[in-house]
Amino acid sequence: MRYTTALTAVALAVSGSAAMAQDQTTACLITKTDTNPFFVKMREGAQQKADELGIELMNFAGQYDGDHETQAQAIETCIAAGADGILLLASDTSSIVSSVEQAQEAGAIVIALDTPLSPADAADATFATDNFRAGELIGQWAAGKLGDEAENARIAFLDLNVSQPTVGVLRDQGFMQGFGIDIKDPARYGDEDDPRIVGHDVTQGNEEGGRRAMENLLAQDPSINVVYTINEPAAAGAYEALDALGRAEDVLIVSVDGGCPGVQNIRDGVIGATAQQYPLDMAALGIEAIHQYAQDGTLPQPTEGKEFFDTGVELVTDEPVEGVASISVDEGLERCWG
Amino acid sequence: MSQDDSYEDVVKTRREESFAAFESRGKGLLHKVHDLLHGNPALVPLIVLLASIVVFGLLLGSRFFSPFALTLILQQVQIVGIVAAAQSLIILTAGIDLSVGAITVISSVVMGQFAFRYGIPPSIAVVCGLAFGTLCGALNGLLVSKMKLPPFIVTLGTWQVILASNYLYSRNETIRSQDIEASAPILQFMGTRFEIAGAVFTFGVVFMILLMLVLAWALKNTAWGRHVYAVGDDAEAAALSGVNVHRTLMSVYMLGGLICGFAGWALIGRLGSVSPTSAYEANIESITAVVIGGISLFGGRGSILGALFGALIVGVFSLGLRLLGADAQWTYFFIGVLIIVAVAVDQWIRKVSA
């Protein structure tokens, strides 16, 4: 009983404040969690832009990565608050679609950040990193770095997890394409027959998994000399495993993300190169789009040839390779997150 | 005193002479095996472990059956092995601890952040981390033994509380291996390696094995150890026979927390870095090791060495299947099968005690 009263009070307060701010634009930012530095940076970018444009921003987050329930509830709260736009990093890209439709019926525009919904056009717009391109950049860099030796490379793939989530597949397949491997079906990895591939293992995207996966693959074939990693924590774990075997110096590790500890690891020689993505830009662009839509009803257009608005990706390394554009570690550190 | 002794003697001799003997005599081979397994609960997992090493050794040859690969398994299971020691103690008291992984990771975060954020000398930061783990265990223990709440519910709650505190306190920031190496190398102490004829060991691995042996000895040969079993078997009966149930439970949960603290230290040694997202599945993995190790989830029965064997079995399967080139899913598949088989065998062994 008390619970219901409290809920009603909250609902009243929320709708009350929305009514008061009738002429003010309201936006919601719903992230997967509120602890990951990537999302923290995103919130920062959104808040800055919102303050600048005089938009009221409400923040929500799931309790853990994959927490769909809380995200669906957050959308309902945003609808109740009369939000003009919702920036969403969906944990469950297909289940969330029905909630997204409800919000759209209530007159809000929904913009997917970082993770496209499935289907992608369920969102009014998507601001994301081109993860395939990110993989391609590090693949090209690795091939360029090895030169003629690329033909005899022994490559280990440290992927995200066994369910082959889209982001993991895109980066993995992008790397292969960039390195010059026939990727066969681009929608999955593991179907390639290039003899340079030693194997794939999964890391859950953290240090612990990176170390274990690297050890497993090294036990399978100690001659590995190129390591693709899904993100920088996994790369740090892989480095520990190689270091334990005295192999740290002669193996090339590449990664994706561009978090500050990861970029510092390039400086320290742990990682050779990483593809940096820009969560701050994603969020700022998202807020701008909501502002624009509230002004004149125009939606942002996707980048030409893509299903989404590409927020850019840069290769970070201090050992540039000819034919592959890159930025230095110093520049990378200026734009890093986390 | 001497009268008491002779009194027990009488009971013993009587037992030997009387009907109690019929259980094990003249019932065929199966029954003898049954008795043997009942008397030595760690035997089944040990046999499974040796058998799986032999099978993978035959399938993979020297790639698997080498000092390097076999000790790699030890390194890969060290965290789960240490945590499983804590889990075993708690399960022996008919409890369960879902918060072990969270305690492990928060202890490692406390060690790292105390040293780096507040500039506390690293060795003292390590002690603080261990103390914090013990404190978390004490909280669980108080809720279980004083408030009389079910351990499953208590630790379901503290798991979330501790994990959330871990993320909030650490801001989910990683402390890099290179920074730790430069200014607080003692945090990586458990990762120190040494080699004996191609076999690679770390202090963390040695710690895991010593911990298991010491606990196995203590559980068997000290009054405290017998109390742990007694409380797990039947807390009320134990209390009636003069066992201080509250103190026993508190000691078990606090010791469990301390062991998790050590697991956190070993975790830093293994990863090089302090990462708040690690050890996420240590609770489930430790329960898996304990169950495969033949320790009864109903409490009061099983050997802690079984948990070590259980953890090693999982490690052997993971590495063996990966070396065979199998999809990582098969590892989970077979571990699932092993859990069910282990519990089925446990039930079968229990029947003999009737």
C-alpha cells in the first residue's frame, strides 16, 4: 500500500515537473549500466551538450549489462515524463523494440547510441561506431607492420563471448578483412579456412578472460605472433599470459576501444595499435538531434552507404604504417575515455 | 579419565563384534566399492580427475601431457580453487555463499585503491584488503547465525550489495599492470613464478594447494573441524551436545571471507592489474567445483580435497576440449553433465549409510 502511494507520488512529481517545463525540451539517456567508464563518458557528453542547449536531461541505467527490465521501465518513466527524445543504449536490442514503439507513439524520437537496435530502423536514428571499420583499421595496420611476414602470420582471435554478439562479429570480421583473410560469411566467425588462423577463444571482454584465452591458444599453438583482441582489458590479460612465457616482445597485439588505460598501454608497448571510438561525440550528437527535432521536426540522416550515423573511429599508434591513417598516442590520450 | 577411555573401548569392541559389521561383509564387489566411496568422499572426484587426464593425454599426446600444460591448468584454476576452499567450509555447515566472488573482487579492489588512491604502503594495503574480506564474511556470518536468516538469501543480498559497492567505489576503473609493477609490486606477489623442469608454478598455486591441505587436516583432526561437520549435519543436535553453533558459524564465515581476500590477492597476481569486472562467475564456478568434488549440499559430508579435485576436473576439461579444437560451448555442456553425475553418485553413496 505504502509502495503504491510512493509510486503515485513519484509519478505525480515527474508529470508535474514535465508540465511546468512545457516549453523546455526534455531528453532521456538510458545506458546499459552506470559504472562502465564508456557510459560514464557518454553521460558527461550528453550533460554538457544538454546544458549548452538548455535541455533538461534525465539519466537512467540498467543494474548490469543485459538488464532489459530496468531499461523498459526507464522508457515508461520517460513517456510519463513527456520526454521529447530518448537516447538509448539497448541491452536487449530486439526485445526493447516494443517499448521503443510506445515511446514513438507518445511523440518522442528514439535514438540508438553505440548499439543498433534490431531491426536497426526501429530507432529514428542511430549514432554508432562503425565496428567493422574499427576492426579493418587494426587488421590493415597489423598486416602493414608485418610486411611480407604477414603471409606466414599465426593469428589468435580473442573474442567477446560464445553467443557471438554483433559487435564482436563486426570487429573480428573487420580485422580479417583488413588483414587480407577471406571472411566467407560476414555474419559469423569460425567459418574461415585460412591456415594463418590458429583459433578463436572468448574473453568476456575482461583481463581474466583475456589471459585464460591467450593461454589456451598458446597451448594449442605456441607459434602465435599476432593477437586480435575484442577490447583493451582483454588485450592486457593476453599480454600477461605472453609475458609469463617470455613472449611479450615478439607478439603483436591489436585491440579496439580507445579507453585511457588502453591508450597508455600502447605507450608502454603492451598493445601495438587500437581503434578508438568516441562515446562523448555519440551522446553530444544525440542530444543535438533531439534539440533539432524539437525545433523543426527534422531527423539526422545516416552516413552515406551506412544504416547509421557514423561517429568516427581513429587508429591510435606511435608506429604508423604507410597507407593506414592513424593518430599518435598523445592525440589518443587527449580524446580517450575512462 | 581412564574409566571414560575404557568405557569407549567397550563400545568399540562391542560394535566390532556385533551386527554393525554386516553392512560391509559378504555383499559382493559392488557393495565393497560402495563402502569404500562412502568412507572416502574425495575418492570419486580423484578417480574422475585422473581418468580425464589419461583420456585427454591419450587424445592429445604431449601437447596435453606435458609439465607445461598440466601446470597451466593449476594456474588457470587457482582463483576458483582458493574460492572453492571458502565455499566448501560454508557448504559443510549446510550453508551456501553466493557472495564469494564479490568478496574476492572487492578485496582486490581495496588492496589496489588503498595503495594507489590513498598512498597507503602497499603491504598494509594488502592487509587492509584481507581484513575487508574477513569483515564481509563476518557480516554474512552474523546475518546467518544471529539473525537466523537462510544463507542462500543472506548471500544473495550481500552478493549484490558487495558487487555494487565494488563498482561504485572503484568507479569501474582498472589499475594497470605496469603501474602496479612500478610502484606496488607486492600486490602482484602471488603471481611470482618459478619453474621446476618445465613445470611452471606461481605462489598463488602453491598457496591454493597448501590451503587445501591445511584445511583438510584441520577439518579432520581438530575439535573445530569436527564442530563444522557436526553443525552441518544437524545444528540442533550439535548444540545439544555442547557445540557452540554461533561461534562455529562465525568462524567459518569469517575464515571464508579471509580466504576470499587471499583469492583477491591471487587474482591481482594472475591478472597483473586490478580489475573490478573480474571474478564475476567465481560464485557459480566455486559451487560447481564443490559439487563435482562430492561435497554434499545438505552439509556435514564430504572432503575439502574433493573441491580441489572438482576445480581441477573443470580445468582439465576446459583446456583439454580447447586443445581438441572444440567449440567453447562443449566445455559448459560437459561441466553440466559432470554436475548432474556428481550429485547422482552422491545420492547413491548416501544410500549405503542407511
